[in-house]
Amino acid sequence: MLPADFQWIPRGQYAQGELALTVEGRWVAQLMRKVDGVSWYAILYTGPGTLRPFVTRDCASKESGVAGIEAWACRHEATLRKNQHLYAQAESGD
């Protein structure tokens, strides 16, 4: 189960089932289909900002990718929220 304010949304208009996990409207992870059209992989954003570092992980299926991203988000909830707060501060100029 996802923490409060975490939400799955479609990754894009033509993304064919690809998803993005958001915290307060900002992406923290993506689940994307590989070029072969069958396999899936996850992108996990580990830092704040537009050019933030990320980690990629292969997924056995879409379902396992969703479960893995949700487990990661639960483990790193405090850091993800802090990063989103830092990014919002930088945007507002505070």
C-alpha cells in the first residue's frame, strides 16, 4: 500500500500502460516498457531537482514492477518527501 499523497498516474498520453509514481504531483519513479515491447523496467529518482540522479531496475512483469516501486517508495518515503520539498523551495526561490 502506498503512503498518503503517493499516486500512480499514466506516464503520458500515448504511453500504453506505462506509469509514473508521484508525490504531491511530482514524479519519483516511472515504470516503462522496453523497446522490445514486452519487457518492463523501473526508473527510480533518488535525488531532488530536474537533473536528479536515478537508478534503473529490470522488472519481470508490469505487476512485479509496480510492487517493487511501491516497496521502494515505502522504504524511502521520508527521503522522497524531503527531496520534493527541496525541489519546491528551489522552484519558488526561497
